[in-house]
Amino acid sequence: MTAALVGALAGCVDIEPAPPLPDDPFAFGEDADPAVAALEFAQKELLVQPYPGADAKALSDLYTQVGVTVVDELIEIELAVLEVPDGDLLRAGAELSASGLLETVQKSYFFEAESLPDDPLFSGQPHLAQIFAPDAWDLTVGHEDIIIAVVDTGVDADHPDLADKILDGWNFFDNTPDFSDVAGHGTQVAGVAAAITNNNAGVAGVAWESPILAIRVTDDRGRASGRNIAAGILWAVANGASVINVSFAPLWSDRVVRAAAQTAFHRGCLVVISAGNGGGTTKATGFPEALFVGAIGGDDEIAFFSDQGPFVDLVAPGLGVRTTRMGDRYGFANGTSFSAPIVSGVAALAWSVNPELRPVSILNAIVDSTLDLGSPGKDSTYGYGAVDAAGAVAQAARTTIVRDTTPPKLTVTRPANGARLSGRTTATVTAKDDEGVADVVLSIDGVPFATDTRASYRFVLDASQFSPGLHELSFVATDYSGNVSATRTLEVTFVASSGTSRHTTEIVFRSPADGATVSRNVTIQASISDGDGLALIEWFVDGTSQLITPATGLSTGVSYVWRSSQALPGEHVVTLVVTDITGRQTTGVLRLFTR
């Protein structure tokens, strides 16, 4: 990475207490989660990612029209950091979201390092026996080629149990190579994962032989922005990390961090993230490209502070974990921040016995070998169960590397074949593959037009960029073994703006009533009509796509069953987007409340 690019990734912004948002139809989707809504955020900054295919000039014109300025970029995940005029965050977010050019419009939240005060009642390092580390060490103590990145507050490079382990590092907050620990948290995390071991001094790390990349992403108080966390992850990927530890929360729904974790996963790295210490429960599902780790005590019971929900993949000890401290010291640490590096160390051990494995195989070796706790199978408290270092290493060792010859499965969900498209709309496909989809490419009339490397796969189509008339759209997906899907081809007609239909689309919600309070499974019913003809409908809940189905004729009734019992209490926005055969989209909004 060049010094110029490193400089572009870093940044320091003023932080102020978040003012209450005005009553406005637009809301940032992540704020539906109370844990996220409670976070501080940069008052003059938005993070955006355009859809593949979005025209550069159209984006530039949009930013000018909205009154925002690009001040930073993360090129690897196509992230732009926008400076917003003071007090205009909500207005700018609404206008940017309505443009149809941007896949992500998100506030720049600040995340806390997830540690708790010391507990002097614990002694020794019982967490190592609890995860069967000595049995794992009979098989491997790690390997110098399996590098662990610690994306945190920095690391004390002079600590005797860490000094010889640190390969390199970077400071993304100050944009310097000085990764000195400013809060002590990163030094503790690094010691848990990979302190020098079997040296008759100090403490033992889980992965004895794994080197450390020390990456500081926080201010002096230990707070990190999502964009700096993402930048740290991407720097770790570029600098040879196999395992990347991120002990911040709540990250389970952060789209910017997910994009970085997904890029890391696809490039051969596994990101491990702490679940959080809020002691609450969320309905968030996390993301499959990373492992989220909760905390248990010595009795295998969930720690009182460990956040819970479907996003939790597994648990590891998080009470009384003895580790390195700044200033050549040692001490005890509590929190999911220290459960995560235990799993990071286990991942490094598992990779050491079979270095050719892809991240998906290491992830599977870890979760498939867990000790099931709580309800049988995966649950929202313990995930798949407690990490078992010996079991993960044994499974990785016996995993056979078989050349993947199965191509991805690709389905085009919109537009429909024969659709007439005018104005700006989106093309959407689904692509699935056991080893991971590398990219989906859209070609128009046989010429590659745009590439999407992140699920869900969407491309913006602007009819004004093409000559009016019939055009061929073709989509193809490639996985990480180089297997190519069958090409899906359809024909559409781009209609000039002057030829746009005079017909309008009507959406009428029949039940429940707008503003109603609902519970359990609720059937949302609407009638839709369009004078040109219906093509597609898509249901969203709080900005997240739930269901896409084709529609035909000039009018029809539609319905969607929403499992409201799985939603957080409070207000929720149900959106119905109707696309007609000309490609014009119309949106209907229904606001519902849950207890």
C-alpha cells in the first residue's frame, strides 16, 4: 500500500453528542437497532457505497446537488467518505438514498473496545485448559506463516512477551507507522491470541508461533470509527494476515465493516469479531464472512455482559483471562474482547496444520467442533457452542483439499425478460457457491459493463446511457476456484426519457392500517395497479430486502408475511417497491409498531 493511499484511509473527526433526529420519513436503517442507535457518530460525515454500474458523472452531480464533498475513500470496498454541512446529516442521507445510485448510505458510527474492569479473584490461565489448548498443542503450536492481525488500540511493542512477535503495523488514526498502544486494550488482546510461549516467563498465548500485525484504529480514548476499522482490516489483508481480530462492538449490522470482512474472506483471511458487552439481545443475524464470539465463564455459563442474538456464532472464555499489559506487566481481563482473540488463536492453530485451506474450511472446522451448550444446535446465546481448540485443529488436519469443480448458481431476479426500462433502475441477481462467489459481471450487448464483488448483487441501469431500443443483458458469476456459472441472458428495451409512459402506478395498503401495533406473524396486504403493466415487486423491512416476486397484468393483490415477533420493539418501516414493464419504480410505505 502506498503512503498516499494509507494517508487517504486515515482520518480524525470531531465527535459531538448525537442530537435527536427530526421527525422525518427517512431514517438510517441501522438505527432500528437500539444498540447501534445509542452510538456516537461523526456529525458531519456519511459513508456511502455506489451500486456497480453507477455512472461517475452522475455520482459527482449527485454529491454536488446534495451539497456533500468526498474527503476520503476506501478503494478496495468502493467506499466514499462524504463531508456533510453542519446539521444536514438526515437531509443529506435522505436525498442520497433516494437517488438510486447508492447501495449503502450510513452514518459514521464510533465503536468502543469491548473490555470490562479487572477481577482480582481469578488466577492463572484456566481459559487455556477450558478450550483444550494443551491437547491442541500436542498437534501444533502454530506456524510463523500464519499471521494474526490485531485491529485495536495499538500494541506495546516493547513488552517482553510480545516484542519478538510483532512484524509490522500502522496507525490509521494519526496516519503514521507509530502503532503504540494508547489505551492498553490492544496489548491485552495481542497477548491472549499470541503471546510468546514456552519461554519460562509471563503468560502463554493460544497460537505460540503466529506473528502479530499491530494496527491502531482508535483515538486516545479507545474509540474507533467503522471506516478506520474497515481500513485496518484491508491493510491486514494486504500485509499477509491470515486471521484478523476485531474486538469492538456492536458491529453485527455495520455494512462498511461487513464489506471489509467480506473482501478479507474472499482474499483468504478470516475476521473474528467480539459479540459485545452490553448484556442485551438483538435480532441481527451478523454476516457469514466473519465469526462473532460471545463470552462464557469458567463454568461454561454465558457471561452476564455478553450480548446475545442470532449473530453469535460461538463462545469462548471471557472472564478472568490473564494476559499481557502495557509496561512489561500482566493482569486479568474480562469481556468479549478477550473471547475473540482466543478464537483468533484457535483459527491460527487450525490453519497451521493445513495452510492450504480456504477461510470457509477454517470457519467450519471451528464451529463444527464446538462443545454444544444451551439448546441443541445453534442458539442465540451460545451460537454453535464453546470453542474447542483441539477439536478445531483435528478437524482442520483431516480436511481434504478437493478441487472445487462446481460452478456458482446464478439467478436473475430483475428485470424481467422483455422489460421496458426508462430512467434509473436496478438489476438484481442472486449468486451462491459453497466456496464463495468472487464476482458477478454484467455485460450489455456482449461488452462487460459492471462487476459486483459483494452480496447482494445489484447493478444500477440508467436508460439515458444507452441508445433507445432492444439490448441484451447477460450475467455470469465466478467462484474463487475459477468456476464460471451458466450465463443468464435476457433482453430489455431502453426507452428514451421523452417516451416515458404517462401511466402511473398505484399502491394501496389494505391491512394492517398505517401506524398499527402488530405482534407475531402479520400478513401485510396491498393492491397494486399500473397502466403499462406490472413486472416485479419487492418488499423491504427497515430498508432490508425481504422478498422479490414477479408480477403480471395491470393490477393484482399482493401480500407478505412479516414475523414481527423477531423484530425489536418500536417503529418499523415496511416498504413495497413496484416495478412496471417500462422499468419505472414506485414506492409505498407502511409504518408499523411492535412491543
